[in-house]
Amino acid sequence: MSYFIKSGNTYKVATNEAMNLHEQLPAGNYTIQKDMYGNLYLEHIGDFVSPKKIYGDATKHTHRIINTFLDRPNQTGVMMTGEKGSGKTLLVKNVSVELAKKGIPTIVINSPWHGDPFNTLIQAIDQPCAILFDEFEKVYDRDDQESILTLLDGVFPSKKLFMFTCNDKWRVDYHMRNRPGRIYYMIDFKGLDVNFIIEYCQDNLNAKQHIEKICQIAGLFAEFNFDMLKSLVEEMNRYNETPSEALRMLNAKPEFDGGTRYDVTIIHNGKVIDKGDRTEVFNGNPLHPDGVEVGFDTDPADEDAPYENKTFNHDALVTFNAKDGKFIFEDNGTRVILTKVPEKKFFNYDAF
């Protein structure tokens, strides 16, 4: 049996099988495409797959995001921020996988769709649905970002979970920051802690005697991310190498990470030099071939005492505590203690 589909003043012949009508969008992942007439439509793409084991807080965050979304009456926004490889994508994929188990589809936005046709398409999906804006601040410029605020304001009576990933939250429109009505959760991803590294290595590293060394190397980076850890373990397993040997080839270099900041303490001839009389901070990699250069008054009580500049290289390293991020160098009666300063762009809520 044939059917006639009307579009404007035209009619097209279609079979019952070709029409294949659905009352709801099936669970799965979709992207938005545009036909030759400018009409937007959904295209089914491959489903996300979660790894066998998920490390860190991803499982906890997944359950909380989904529970909050299902509990709230209309739209819920979630922003995941952090550098590439930090775990944002793992979280959004895991949320999508768990939503699919509940029959809820995910629309992946990877082009700067906006305006009335886009809003109409999204609101036409009158069932619970996740909308994923991947690398939001790169795909959408500032003007385009403002154009989607209507979707986030809950103007349309539909239940949507808007998920955003971004590398730099300061490039996100300020109308989305500190506005829980639009973006309910803001999750910051930063470098891995020592416990995460140890757990992952215990499960995946063949030569477990190198775990402590990996933790030490991670301490050289301002933010040692999951992408770095996974690649390092993979390379060590493949070639039976030490962490140092594997890093010589990997695209993971502490010298590229110039943002690490250390407080400096200098002890000269058994006396601690006051901050006003010495170098106060050091930025960079303490084990860089150029070494750590500091300056200090050799005797602050004596105005005629010389001001000395000294460089400490890896040969002068006495101890290194990866967990505390502390390096101690010593050379000819002068001891230099570098203590890693916690990343300040993430507020310390535990202080209250």
C-alpha cells in the first residue's frame, strides 16, 4: 500500500515501511544536519561506550547529575571545564550511556546551531532528552553563545539536560556564570591526585615497582591529566620501559608546563633567609636542565654582605615528595626548599 506525504503544495509517494513513524525518539546518540532546503533534522550516530572501570569521581558525578535532572521539573544545565584529557568527555559519555539505559536519547551539538529553527527542533522533542554541547567555547563564539540563552531559561516546557564541555570557562558567556537557573552544576576538572594515579597503575601497569616514580613525575606538572597517565602506562607496558625512558618519546613534557608555581625557602649557613631578602617564588619545572636559579642576601644583618645568585640542578636534589610537591636542593651550605603552590583558579571550599 502506498501513502502520499504532503509538503507545501507537493505530494510525494511513500510506503508504510518508508514512513516508519515513532511516537518518541529512540534512545541513542544523534547529531543535527541540514538538508538542501535548509530544514534541520536528526541523524543517528554511534553510541558511546563506557570503559570497564571508571576511576575518580566520574561514577559519583554521573549518578548525581542524572538524579538531579530526573528530580527537577524542566531543564538542567551542567558545565564541565578543564584541559583536554582531564576527564570531561569520560563523564559526559558515561552520563549519556546511563541515560540511554533509561530510554533517554542524547543530541550531540558539534556545530554552532542557534536561532528559531534550532530552538524549534530541540523543543519539538517533547520527551526527556540530553543535549551535549562539546567544546562549547570553541564551537560557539560570544554572539552565538548569547543566542542559546533562551533554551537555558526554561521558557519552553520541556525536560532537557544541557551538558557543556569547555577547556576555558572564562571564554564562556558571563550570562552563564553564577546563574544556577541556567547552568545548575559547574564541575572543574584538574590534575590527578596521587591516589588516583596509584589506583590506575595498580590495575593497568605491568611493572608496578615504577608506581612511585610515576607519582614523582606527575608532581612536575601543574596538572598531570588522565590522558598523560594512560599514555605513559601504555608505553611502559608495550616496551617494558621505565617512566623516564617512556617520556623521552611521549608528547608529555614538564618543560611545556610552565605554569607550575613554587614557594621558595632558602637556608644559608643554617639560617633561614627572610622573604624580603631572597627570591620568593619559582615558576617552572625544578628538574629542567637549566636548573633552579635563586638569589639571596648572604647576611641580611650586614649591609656590605654580597647578594648571591645560585643555580641548583638535579645533581643537587636531596629529596622530592610527590604527594606534597616539595623539592629540597642543597649545595655548599645553602639549602633551597620548593613547595608547590595549589592551583588558585579552583576555590578551596574546604576552608569553610
